[in-house]
Amino acid sequence: MLARSVLAKRWQQATIKDNIIFNWIFGENPTLFKGLVERLFETRVGSFESLSSERSFKDHRIFYRPRFDTYGEDDLDNIINVELQNENHHDLEKRIAIYQASLTQRALLSGQSFNKRKQTLIAFLCDFDLYGRNRPVYKLKTTVEGQEDILVDRGETNVIFNLKATDLAGLPADYVALVTYFNTGQVSDEFTVAVDQEFRRIKGNDTRKEHYMSIESILTMEKAYARQEGWDKGRDEAREETAKALIEDARQNHKDETDLLATLKVIFKDQAYIDKMLAKYYYQ
């Protein structure tokens, strides 16, 4: 694992464009998530009874299931996923397609008319310009070949936001304020003030700091194993060693079990795996 001094420095330097911080702010606060969505899609959405930060739909052992940064279903039949992307892995369009397919599976109940399909909205906030055109927003649409004025309504909205765009002329003021805050930390309206207050509350919380450093440690470890041959085996071993270390540290230092469970949930997501590790190393 990384030295605590390195992890502590990463925590100190982390901004809202850090994925973990972003997930905590918008994946745990329905009001802030609603404000974020309305500014990104320029539309009103309903209320969210609950949100899911880093929600996983990995319910199949063979086929890929995405893990979402922030996910919510409102009371107006919208299913919404917002992702923060800091690096260009040159697979974003294909990733969006897979994410969209996963949302689509949840958009219609068995026996319902196709006209009852829920609207699915996906936004990717990219800290790079995917297409190199300096456009702040790229809206992906489906048209008829040769008749591009005909838009195919599939009940899907997929948008890529370029946080690096320098020309924001003509965009709504609340969106410009949001992008400015993401890039500079400058607050300029009521919403960015609220987001910044939550950001500062999280950064001042020692428990969040410990969670962050634990997550950063395992993510770094997984990236290291990903560069090695035998990646799958190595990652599984790394995950178990990390879970074991966290559990044994909690036991030996008499740490609160609730905090331990929260840390494990943020890192591993899979409750069945967490239960397995607890049974193996905690409940002895």
C-alpha cells in the first residue's frame, strides 16, 4: 500500500474533480444531484427519494455491467446517470452505449406498453475535449441516414460536456457558474455556494479522509496489477489483502463497526464479497 503521507497529500490536493469527492457530493445529496442534472440537461427533473453513489449492476457473471458514478431515478420517470471522466481512454462512445443499455433494461417493466418507457439521461463531464472542437457541449443524437433532420426518439439523452472548453458564450448562466466552479473553485451563485459548502464539509471530516485514503490505496494497487501479466488473479489477491488489512486494523484498534462497513462498501461495492470477508476475518 502507499505510504500514509502520500495518501494524505492526495486528500489535501483533491478537488471536486476527484471522482471520489464528486461521488460523495452528488451521489449522496438528492438536492445537489437534482441541481446538477437540471443545469447539465437544461430541463426540470423530479424529486429523488434515494440516490446511489458508485452503484453497480454487476448481476451477471459473464457479461459486463457498468458501475455508475452517480445514479438516480426521479418521480417523473427519469433514470439519470452522471459520470465524471478525467482521462481520455479513447472508448467513451462505446462506454456510453454500454451504460445506456444498462439503463434501458430498467426503463420498462414487464408487460408495459413501449410508450411507458422511462426517459434515460446520461451525462459525461470530461476534463478533456473528446473531439477537439472546443465546443462546451456535445449532444449525441440518432438520425436517419440521408435525412439528418429526422431525429429518432428512443427516449435517450446522451451528452458529453467538455470542461476544458474556453468559449462558453450563449450558454445558460447557471451552467457557466457550474463549469467555472469545477475548474477554479470560484463560487458565483446560490447553487455553487451550496456545492462548495458540501465540499468543504467533506474535506473537513476525518472519517471521510480515512475512507478516501483507503479507496485511493486500493485503486493504486489495482492499477499496478493491471500493468502486470496475470492481472485478474493479482487484483483478486490485492482486494482480499486490502479487505483483510482494513478489517484487522478495525479489530485491533477497536474502531467503530459502522465506519468499517461504510469503508468496505465504498471500496468493494459487492455486499456478498464484503460479507464473505467479514466472515473470514472479522467474525472469528
